[in-house]
Amino acid sequence: MPERPTAPPAVIHSRRSTGYVLLGFLATFMPMPFNIVAIVPLVAAVVESVLTLRAMREAKAPRATRQWTGVSLAVTVMLIAMVGVPYLFWGATSSYQKCMDGANTNIAQASCKNSFADTNLLHSYLGGS
């Protein structure tokens, strides 16, 4: 039986990273308290992307290929920030989420957006008056 050729390590890590990013991206569409699970596959994607870059450097891959891998790493970190930042302002974002969950009409949704757009989230988070 002939041996199956194995892929280079950079290809293996790149495939894993792509799968983790896709899974994390889909998990970001979950409603607010549940989308925190997106952090797990996204952090795994960051680890795999770093391993991909390391393997590419050792294999002397073309610079353009490494740069695109770096861009995908940056996009993955931005996704992590997108998911994580609302949890830093949990008080304001949870009350906004509750308001939007209770809004059944477009007018009610606009009312929620207007009432929370007037508040300074950072100011309320830091406890200022």
C-alpha cells in the first residue's frame, strides 16, 4: 500500500486556524451573553496562526504569503476584541440588550437606541456623575 503524502506543518496549522476562525465567527452571531464562547475558538485560531507563521518562517515561505497570514492574525485579534469589549461595559450593554429584547416594534427599538445613544458608556462605566 503506498504511503499517503503528508502536508507541510504550515499547511496543517493554516487549515486548523481557518476552521477555528470560521467557528468563532459563526459564534459571534449568538446573542449577547452566549457569544462569549466565540473567544475559545478565536484564541485557538490565534495560536494556530502563530504556529503557521513560525512554520512558514522555517520553511522560508514567500514574504507575501507570510504577510497575508499576519493580516488574518490581525483580523482574528479584532474579532476577539469585538466580542470581548462589550463585556468590559457589561452594565450598559446588558441593560441595552434587555431593552432591545423587550422591544417589539421599530419605534420601541428606536427608543432604545436613542436612550442609550445619549449616555456616555465610558463615563457610566467609570462611575462618573
